[in-house]
Amino acid sequence: MDEMKLFGKWSLKGIEVKDPGLKRYINLKPMLVPKSSGRLSKYQFYKSKMNIVERLITHLMVPGHRGKKHLLTSDRVTGKYYKTYKIVKQAFELIEKQTKKNPVEVFVRAVENAALREEIAAYQLGGIIVRRAVVTSPQRRVDLALRHIAQAAYRKSFGKKKKMYEALAEEIIGAYNNDPSKSDAIREKERIEKEAEGAR
């Protein structure tokens, strides 16, 4: 029986999640087309059963959304699954060309590197707001890493000559190399962790 490869090109066999805390939350189940058609969105934590590449594609459909509002308009990709699917496929082809490695493995390492470990939680104590460092849950670590990668890539290409797939490939490679000068996701992770360190 022929092996099922992602996008018909890249094998998911032999790719391991090295971060023990994220093993249960990064799904690398072999599939041809990363699309579950919303079957896993019925319950809150079922998204962990969704292929990690499909989760990146869905994050790319609202890349301008930050906080409680859209800082950059996402109308060019909102709801357009095939468009974001093509962006990810082209980005993976570029990653393979530049790194000579399996782009899915490069992406998994990028997510692991961009997953923050600590963040700030604010709560009210009497009449004041207290900020305290808290350990980030594994599910949220993956969610935030994907969000930061998608938003950073969109910012780098929005209103610029750089294509979206080029910006995404650059962001993933920067996160894979754990380089804050090339990856906004790594820079954001370091900023939040430094803030949390000061609030301990």
C-alpha cells in the first residue's frame, strides 16, 4: 500500500515532537489533504485531534485579528480555505528548497520553539489589579504559537511587495532557527516570558 503523504509530497512518518509537553497536542496523523470540514470543532479540545498543518491553515483565515479587533483587514482570506491551502503549500515548497529538509518537520520545530512557557495573568485584589506569572497550558502554547506565526507572516506581507507564502516561509524558518531577528513569533514569545519573569 502506498504511503499517504501530505499534499501528495511530504511524508509525516518519522517526524517526532521533541517537546514532551506538546506531544499530545501536535497531531501528525498521515493525510493527503489537511481538511476535516469542521468535524473536530464541536467540542473545545477536539482541535488537538486536528492535523497541525490544517490548524495553521485555519489560523491563516483570520490573520489580521489581534486582541478584540482586526488591526489589519482579513477579507482577502476569510473563509477562503483553498486560497490559504495554496499559501501553505507554496510556503512548504519554498521551505524545502531553502532548508533541504522535510517542511512539515521544520514547521513542527518552529511551533515548538515559538510555544511560550509562561505568561501574565491579571486579577483584582481589593481595589488593585495584580499581575502574576502563570504557567501556560500545553493546549494554549500550541494555539498561541500558531496564532503568532500566522499574524507575523500576514504583517510582513500586508501592503508590501512580499508574497504571503514568502512571508510565511520566512517566519517558519526564522522560528525553526529560534532567531528573534528573523521571527516575530520568537520575539513575541521572549517579550511575554520576560514580562512574566518580572511579575514573579
